[in-house]
Amino acid sequence: MATDTAAAAAAAALLEARRSRNWLEALPEGAQPASMEDVFAIHALVAEALGPIAGFKVGAASPTADPSGAPLHERNLRFDATPYAAADFNITRIEAEIGYRLGADLPPREAPYSREEVLDAIESLHPTIEIVDTRFVSLGRDPLSHTADQASHGALVVGPAVMDWRHIDPPALPVKLTFNDRVVVEQVGGNSAGEPIRLIQWLANKGAHRYGGLKAGMVITTGSCTGMPAVEAGSRVRAEFAGVGAVETAIL
């Protein structure tokens, strides 16, 4: 792809699918991303249309893999258990994740932020539920195109803040995900990225630069600890991290 015109065509197709709910078989010919730089260019154009950025999702395929992320928007974040309508989504899958909320800005700068500087900028840790969705007819097609589609984001529910969080080791946390009190996933860890602070450090040093950097109040969610099981309409969803707390929502 690698052209502004192609990125604009991809972004326009994704935005039209959101508006019309005519889901895509694929991005237009010649507009399919061929690299992560193409993906990030599409993210930025879609983000311009979706309104204020309230955070980011970020993840990695392994503890040593390069991270990738996408901006999250005020319109898709909730800080309470207000239910969602299943009809608002194309598909509805659930991921339990660990999120962080910033208490200080990390603006773009020439010198990279150290791990300690990133830790100092984090105010609180939160259990979160990400609702996975897609603007394509289904998941599992071209991986770069799905990543360009806001990394298959639907919505994010942010649970209660944990202020004393530095001692918490997310890869060692037991997590339990339930639908209508039925245990769907129960395990320890589960996030392919491993330790999450390096992901936020990547955002501060690279991933968020085109958006003006990271800002106080933003929520950063750091990848699924439970896979992404499908949930049916009429379900109460609860994600509980031992020693952290729980977050709930419902899909009606």
C-alpha cells in the first residue's frame, strides 16, 4: 500500500462499514495494508473521524515481539456496568485485560522514556473488559487488515481503580471470566505479551507520537488474559483478577 491515497481509501471503507453496517469482505483493492506502518496510517485517519482519544489498546504476540496498538475513543469507554445492546455490534467477543490509567502526560520527545519514568506516570491499575468487534464479515481474515480495523476493538469497560499497584505482577495473576455466573475461562496469566509495562513504554516512545503522545487520564489496556470467547445476547459478563478486583457489564 504505502501511499496516502491508499490509506485514505482503507479508512473510508472502514468508516462506511461502521456507518452502514454493510460489513466488508476485504479492504478495497490496492488499499490493503502491507506493513505495520500502513496499519498505523489507517488508524490515524479513522481516529480523526471517531472523536476524542481517551486511551489506547496495546499488545504483542510474545514477551519479545514488537508491540502494536490502536487509539481508543471516549465514545467507546465506560467506567460502570451500564449494559450494551448486542445489536450495536457485528460480533461480540470478550477479553479480560489489565488496564492502566495515567496520572501524568508523556508527550513526544527525542530522548526515549525510561521504564521508571513510565511507571511514575501511571496513576492506577484497573481490571477491564474489552468487547471485540470487527467491521469485516468475520474475524480471521487478513491479519494486517484486521489490525488496521482498530485492532478489532468494539468497546472497553474500565473497572475500579487500584492505587497501590506497583507490587502487582500481571503475568502471575489468576483471572476468572464468567458469563451469567458460568465460568468460561479460569487460569493464571494468559497474556501473550507477558509483562505489560514495556507495552506502555513503546506507546510513550513511538506508538502514540502521531496523536500528540500520552496524556493524563488516558486508559491503556494491555492485551487479553483470557482469549476472546464469544458471548450471547442476554449475558452478564464478569472478569475477576485475584488481588485486583472485578469488572462487570452485560450484553442484552
